[in-house]
Amino acid sequence: MSLTGEVDTSLEYVRGGTRDDGCDYVQIGRTWRYSRVISTSPTIIRVRSERRRRYAPSEIRSLRLRKRDYPGDVETTARCPDGSTSRVTRRCEPLQAITTETLPRLPFRRTSGGRIAWTGPARREIALCGLEPATVDEGWLDLATGEVDERALLTSRRTIVRVRGGGRVNDFVIPTPGGTQIRRTIWISWTLTFRRLR
């Protein structure tokens, strides 16, 4: 079997207050990360037809994970007691735009209803433009499960069976160190391909 997966994480926050000079300000910041994971070689497993379906091993091996951090931006609008208004936009370049790493293994488990759910690896943090050094956790494949057609996998003559998972997650998180609430939007898409060997 082999895996391809994509995770697109978008972060946005709005905060405001009064500065020492008496001006009221509103600050809007945005940050993005895109991750893609692919199998570099297939993993051979056995699917056992018992009272409960079992996958052995219940993991996929030999993966490459590529992350791309896009430049973030922060816009600050200030309104002062004298009636003046100012707007300043700042761009945040990532320290390392593209990173690539090897994942020796990526475990999964079979949930109720014959669905596949992923675990690991440990999530990486994303720095927030305008809130340095605040960070939040990125999204990962475990946020979307996929349903397996186990009848086709075990009894069909089909040589290829694909399992797809995906969706969109919207939530709010507090960064580390805490303070401003962050709106996090994550798009997940993955395909697990089983190819019968005999």
C-alpha cells in the first residue's frame, strides 16, 4: 500500500487596544503552511479476515514529508485622538521556507465502522506573524478519517482499492505563550492505495 496526503493550515487573528500614545489600534495577522506526505516505496501488509479485521502491520513505512511555510503578513490600523489614521503592513518571511524530512513509519488504526484513522508524527509549531514568539500547532492527517471498502479489499477481484479521507476543520486556539485567540482553518486530503499482490 502507499499513501499521499496534503494538509493546508491557515491561521488568522484580530486584536486591538489602546497604545501608550492614546491611539486605538486594530491588528490583523495571517500565516500559512502547506504540508505534503508521500510514500517513497510501498509497504507490504496483510489484511486478516477475522471477527474483527486486522491490518498487520498497522502502519505505513518509508514516507517523505515536505512542508512549505509561506510569508505571513500583519496589518495594523491606528486611530488617534487628533483624528489622524495610519495603516502599516508588515511581511514576515519564514526562517526556512521549505523543509523535507523522512518519516520511517506512520501508524494508523481501524476505528468502528471500518474507518482508517492516522496517528503521529508529533505536530510541529507554526510561528505567528506579528505575535512573535507565539506559536500554535499545525494540522495533520488524523483530523480526517477514511472509510475502507473491506468487502472489496478481502473478497473482490479488484487489484486496487483506494481509501480517501478529507475535510475542513475550523477551530480557535490560544497560542503559546497565550494571549490572543487564533482562528485556525485546516484543509486535509489523503489517499491510501491498496494494491493486491496475489
